[in-house]
Amino acid sequence: MKKLLTIFFLMSASTLYAQYPSGETILRKIDLNMTSKTRVFVSKMVIHGRRGTRTIESKSWGQGEEKAFTEYLAPAREKGTKMLKLEDKLWIYSPSTDRIIQISGHMLRQSVMGSDLSYEDFMEDPRLTNLYRADVTGTETVDGRPCWVLELTAKSKDVAYYKRKMWVDEARAVPLREELYAKSGKLLKRAELRDITNIQGRWFPKRIIFKDMMKKGKGTEFIIEKIQFDVRIPPRILTKASLRK
Amino acid sequence: MIRFLLKGLLRDRSRSLFPILVVIAGVSLTVLLHGWITGVIGDMVNSNANFSTGHVKIMTKAYAENEDQMPNDLALLGVDEILTDLRKRYPDMIWVNRIRFGGLLDIPDENRETKTHGPAMGLAVDLLSNKSPEIANLNIEKALVHGRLPEKPGEILISDDFATKLGVSPGESATLLSSTMYGSMAMQNYVIAGTVRFGVRPMDRGAMIVDISDAQLALDMSDASSEILGYLEDHIYDDAKAAEVAMRFNAEFAGSEDEFDPVMLTLREQKDLASYLDMASGMSGILVFVFVLAMSLVLWNAGLIGGLRRYGEVGVRLAIGENKGQVYRSMIYESALIGVIGSVIGTAIGLGISYLIQVKGFDFGSMMKSSTMMLSNVLRTQITSEAYYIGFLPGLFSTVLGTMLSGIGIYKRQTAQLFKELEV
């Protein structure tokens, strides 16, 4: 009888796991939604600090995982500031000083414009399959939608977050909630992905709320106002020459 | 009587030279140790007060909680009004506002792109106004290694080690990349007017000193500051006075839960200095006590040996009819004379060496490469009023006590036995 019960439980467990797609499959689906050959978007970053709220507007151009260019449009103090990422290098241009400064080392961990995002967050390869191995650990409901719960572990040491926990919408293959951890297991950041919209045949979050768990503020909202995927980007935009233009 | 004893001591070197040398050595070491301990503790208090804590410091409650992170988004606002009020209420004290900030100091190449850069620890103080006490507070003129002090807005000082690391000299330009009070990116061009070396490792690693108005402009901190520092009269830290000022100031905001209310902390209440100061002071007390005790034992022993060595002499003196009490007293007077002479010379030597170390100092910079404590690389002794008399404790009292104990034996000697003893 005991043997029978054991076999029964083992079979039910394996059947349960068999219902889950593999972590790798889910990550590949997420990558299909979240990454593209090129993208151009206008966004707003609403930073809820301890002393008030600031809104920063910018326009960004991205090509693959290695090239990205952002120009800040508002407020006046930020207007004209530009940021360029080429592979693993990052430059910032400020019109008030007419200087191009390369950001490296510990500066990459600094907050971008006082937000809950760091330069490192901008630098990281968005294609999850390149960086992480994933295990599906169960299912949960987030905002009324059934989700796979994924635990991601970095393939190499040089990633900003060694572990991630992700709640991925089962039907749309988009993360709805994410927790980012250090190797020590300490929770570093939390993200809520909202307003999932179908754009050019892919599901994409138009509003992401980031919370740096090390900061006391109320988090940063990253709102995408307009986005286009796979459009042609003039090559001059993604070069250092465009920083001073 | 004293003259007679003095002559005796001078003519019989076996009675005077060795005991005086022992007293001189013990007393000078006691004075030197006292000066060294006082100097190290005093230096720690001064360095921290001048560079970091003031005798009292005002910050917002929220800033004070994370002070090490220099969270300028939580800085004090309405600083001009607070300063005017403080100067009116505590006219004997010196009040200054400062901004601390972290950032990247970037040196441009010919295309105005990054040639080299390094993390800077920024300190904004009033460098340009005529009445500013900050040049003296931070001893900037003395710390200047190359170049000159800033004379106009847009000029900065950087630490000499940092300048060497970045490969820049006075006259070259540098760009600060930091965050404004509101979290935006702050970029500002400056000209390096000079390089400084304070002899305080945390400052010499990567300090950048900028005028406070320039920093307020760059960091979007108009009428705002990270902190306001207060210095007591004569620039001497008095914990009781500082605590009283802080108590009166904080009483005004008692009961308020606003995290942006100002709070005043005394030097003791900052950076774990209370426990450190207590420990240092306790340790110094114990060290001096142990040393004085050890020296006392040595000198007491010297007194005892002296007394026993003169066993025969005492016997002869008693045999020729000198009173026991007179012999005993004369020996005590002699040892008191030895103690006084030895203590005076020992104190003079101890003070002399202490003065030399006070002026020259010992450089411990290579041992404090990663230190974050505001402690000078060059440690010095400090001569205080106590140093003039502390040596007399072992020097005079122990010698006399030693002689008094050994001299008790005089009273136990029997006149009838003296000649028998002297025959031997």
C-alpha cells in the first residue's frame, strides 16, 4: 500500500511539472515580446522622491542589445542631456558644460537622474536568454491573471542582479511582477509591469513601476508614451558624434 | 640643613647619581607618555571637529539617519535664516554651512572627452567671502601644496594625491559629475586653482574643495546645505557646553515628527565618537595610571636599595650618637631632594622631547591608507598643564615613600649591637 501511495504521489508530481513549460521556453517567449531589432520610444520617468515628485521626459533610440541613445527633453535643467551606450561603454553629454563624460566603474551603479534605476540597468542586455537560466516553480495570480512563477539564476557573475523572481503572464508571455536579488539573496529592486498593450503584434508593458529597496522614496514610474519597433534608425544617431549635435 | 644635605649628595655621587638618573628616566617617560596620549586624543577631536563634525552639527533628521551616504535630497532648506538666527542666539560661537557630496571628477582631453577621471569626495565651504572662518578652520593655507587658493567662482582645490592620480596640475580644467539635490544629473566645469594635503587620509584620498556658492549652483541647492557646523568659543571642544547648546536647540522641535526638522548633534554624538572618546580617555587614564604605578615601583625600589645600601653608614651615625629620628628624617629629606631634582630635570627632558614631537610629529600615513577616520597621518604629542606636574607623582612621592619604608629599619637597630655589626 505504501509503495502504491509513493508511486501515486511521484506520478502526480511529475504530471504537475509536465504541465509547466520549461523556463527556457518562457524566457524565449518573453524575449520575443520585450526585445526587437530596433526601437524608438518617447517616455516619461516620474520619480517619487521623499520631498516631491519630478517628471523627466526623453526620447530613445535602440538597436539590438548593444546600441542605445537617449536625449532628455524636459525639464529645462535636463533638456539637451544625452546618453549613448555602445556595447559595454556609456557616455553622457551635458550641453551646459559641453563635455562628453564616460561613465564607468562604480558610477554605473549610481541612480539615473535620481530615479530608482541605475546606469547599470540601462546597460544590461535585455535579452534574458543570454543572461539567465530559469526554473518554473509554480503558478500564481497577479492582477487577476494566471502567471508562471520563474526563478532566474545568472549564467555568469558579471550581471547586475544574480537572481530574479518573475511572475509571467501565462497567456501573453510578459512579466507582470519582478523581484531582483543580489547574490547574497538580498532583495535589491522590485518592478510592477502594467498597461500591457499589443503593439505591432507583441505584448509590451507601457508602464513599469520600479522600486529600489535600498531607497526610502516611493519608487519611479517609467511610462512609455509612444513606441515603434523595428523601424529604421539613421546610423549617425547611434554614434558619439550625435552627442554634441 | 638642606644645604648640608645637598653638599653631601653632591660630594658622594654613589648616593645621588644613580637615584637621580632613575628618577629622571621615569619622570621623563611619564611626561612623554602623557603628552603622547593627550596629543592623539586631542588630534582626533580637532580633526573630526574641523573636517566633519564641528563641535555641534545641525542636519535634518532624515539626513542624519543616513549621513554617511551624503543624501543631499534630504538637506536643510532655508539655511540663511537658520544661520542668522543661530548667530543672533549664540554670538560667541562660529557657525558655518557646508555641503558634502560625492561625484566623479573628470579631466577632459583635447576633444573635451574623458581623458581620465576618479571618484571625488566633495566638500563645499565658504572660500570666497572676506569674513569666512573656513580657511582657518580647515587650515587650508598651510595645506596648500601647489597653486593658490580659489579667488573667484569656478575655481576649486583638489587633494594633491588625487591630482597626481589624475595627472592634473593647477590651471587645468575639470568637470564634476554628480547629482543635484533633486536627483538630477549635475555637471559643472571648474578650474583647479591649487592642490592641498591635509595629512588626514580620508581627505587626502580624493577631496575636492569648492566654494559653497558654486556647489549650491551646481547641485541646485539654493539656500540649502547638507549641514551647519557650530564651533565653541576659542575653538576648544567642551562637551558640557556643546550638550547644553544642542539641548536648547532641539527642545524647540521636540514632539515634531517632521523628518525634515533640523536636529543638532554634539561632536560626541556623531560617528560613534562617544564610545571612541570614552574608550580612548579610559584607556589613556589606565595607561598613565599603570605607567605611573610601574614607575613608582621602580623608584620606590631605588629608594629601598638606597636605604639598604647605606646600612653601614647609618650604623656609624647611630654609634657616634646621632638620634634615630634625626637620621631617619635626614634620609627622607635627602630622598625628597633627589626626587625634586630628578623630577625637575625629568619633567624638563620629557617636556623637551614632547615639544619636539609636538612640532615635528610622527608620520603614520603609510599605516592609515584605508582609514576613514578623521585622524591626522602625522601624530603629535600635546603639552597640557598636567604635563608640568604629572611626573612629580612617581618622581617625588615614590622615592620618598621608598626611603620612608626602608628607613623604618633604623628604629629596629640596637645600639648595643652596632659595634658588633660594624666589626663585620
